Amino acid sequence: MKQATKCIQAGYTPKNGESRMIPIVQSTTFKYDTSEDMGKLFDLEAEGYFYTRLQNPTNDYVANKICALEKGSAAMLTSSGQAANFYSIFNIANNGDHVICSSTIYGGTYNLFNVTMRKMGIDFTFLSPDCSMEELEAAFKPNTKCVFGETIANPALIVFDIEAWANKAHEHGVPLIVDNTFATPINCRPIEWGCDIVTHSTTKYMDGHDATVGGCIVDAGKFDWMKYADKFPGLTTPDDSYHGITYAEKFGKEGAFITKCTAQLMRDFGSIQAPMNAYLLNLGLESLHVRMPRHCENALKVAQYLESNDKVAWVNYPSLPSNKYYDRAKKYMPDGTCGVVSFGIKGGRQKAEAFMSNLKIAMIATHVADAHTCVLHPASSTHRQMNDEELIAGGVEPDLIRLSVGIEDIEDILFDLQQAFDNI
């Protein structure tokens, strides 16, 4: 099936007389005829459900749809994008291990890695996504367990060179994890470029309507864990909490990562997505292939307008021919990048705040990447925990305005921007 068809059809096929839409299984527990039947589930000897803290049928239908869109082998939903990124790394990196990460990732993810996960004993090296391959090579250590980046950095809008970083990660026997939230699988499928694990904040374009918080992890099913058994003992040695199961042996390359992530991390942390949220997410996914082209079309027109405005100091949008990452964006996302544009106004923070306060359609909101046009000053909100040096290293200029262009009529969006400029 093509991507548009997958958005509608993938993940759930009703049988004769069953619900056309995915059913909302709003239940914490599931009934079995015998203790032996249930015991097989606890031993991972049979498929099924016993407690929604680990898995739920509604969630799995939606995870399967996202898995199909990303062309992966297995997937799972989480309660948020933060949970997805945390699980994706903690599933293979523990106390005493090391991770290489792009420095321009979303501020919340940076804080998760650089502060919270450091307290758990995991070391992180942050590198510019534009670093040389020699610099990337030098960052690897014997205890490096994975490499992490974002397809399109939030809010720096730097396009990640997936193929180059994937090749370098594989040279060192570790997987590449890519957060594909901004591009979505409509515009980019990192697995096609060598990525091993894809994460999403489904809260953004996938839901698309400010309705639900959620996340997703998709495994490509291509990384050979047993080949590097010494690096990944959690996957390649017996798990005593499941009667000695070795995930990589029992579930193979295609199922080991997600099975361990569900059976261990979801069991212990319980960051499950609510079934009702998964149902609403599925409604968003059904129109994703229609909305993304409109977001990209509108954003490009906004970027072109801003580029010609004499009150604007600079504009950053990967689909602009003048953009530094234009060629790379065309390679990985030939049909468009995303609906987010960043720019700076002459006069700095004071002018930026005045401009934002005069907008009528564009709402000042923490959110990004949904049907509504939203605007934010990251340095004073999502990235306020970072000092100016960290902001610049993360690709976030102190005067940066993040404009998430929605799918309203482009004439109205441009008029709103113009009247706001007129009032400063």
C-alpha cells in the first residue's frame, strides 16, 4: 500500500461483523479461562493481553499503523514523546554507558538526556549535527551504545544527515535512533536511510489537533544484536525476570527490541498511552497524508514572505532554496519538510515580543505542529533552562521566533503576519 492508503487502512482489519473503526478497549485487565493460559503470557510464551500497563489492543492497532508507515518490523505506543525517547535509549544504555547525540535536539529532550539520564549514570556527548565525520568518529567510546538525532531539529530546523550518521554508528556496532516527529513518515522514513529505531512525539502532526499527548517507538528490525552481543547484554543474555528468556534469540532482530521495551520498561515504568488517546491519535493519522502537504505549502509561502520583509533579520526554513540545508532536505524529504518556520526580527527580543502580542490568528502556545498556527519564543519558554551558550550550541538564537504554520487559508495567515509587523 502507498502511504496515503496506509494512513487509512493499516494496523487494523475488521473481521466479518466487527467494528469498522478500531475498538476502544477501555479495560485495565483481561480474563482467561485458566491460570495456565495466563501464565503463558507472563512467560512470553503466548501472545495476548493481561494488563493495560504493558499492552492494550487499541494501542497495538495504532502502533501497527505507525509501524507500517515507517516501514518497520515492530512498534509500541508510549504516554508521550519524552517517554518514547527515554525508553528508546534506556532499553539498551544503562548505568556506566555512553550515548552520542546531536546537540540541536528539542530542549525538553536535551534536558532529559543531559540532566535526568546523567543522574542515572548514562554519559552523553553532544555534537553539532554538522560536525565532520572525523569529529563524530572521535566521539565514540568502548561503552558507546547508540547515536541519537532528529530528522528536523526543533526549533533549529537543522536537517540531520541520517545516512552519514547511520553509517558511522554501524561502523562501531551501535544503532542509530532518529526522532522523526517534525517530518513524519509522510515526508521522511529514516529507516530507508539506515536508521535502526525511530521515535515520535505523536502529540504533534500525527494527532494534529491538540487533542492527545503520546509517543511511539518503531524498530526497523534490521540491527543484529547478537553480532554485538557483548555491547547489548540486556538483549543477548538471559532475563531472569522472565525465566531466562534471551530476547534476541527468541524474538530475533525483528522483535527483540520492542518486546524487551514492553516486557521490561513498560512493565516497570508504566508510561502507557491511554486507549482513548490512541483512538483519537488514529483519527489524526487518517488525515496525516492530506494535512502534511498543506502544512508544507503554507510554510513555504510564509517563509518566502518573511524573507522579503525588511523588518526580518533572518529566516530559517529548509525548503527555501537559499537555506543552508536545502540540498540535504531535498535528498531526505523531496516532497516537503514540515510546517515550522523560524526567524528573527530586527530589534531583538523586545521587538519579537511586541510582534507576537499583536498576532490575531497565530496563538502564543507551547505546542507546535498541529492544524492551528502557533507562535513561540523558545529562549523564554521551551528552552529557558538553557543558558545563551547552550542555546547557540543547540541552534537556538536568543531572538528566534518559532512559527508553526497551520492549515488555515494562507491569505489569512499572511494578513495576520503583516498587520502584526505594521504594529511594531
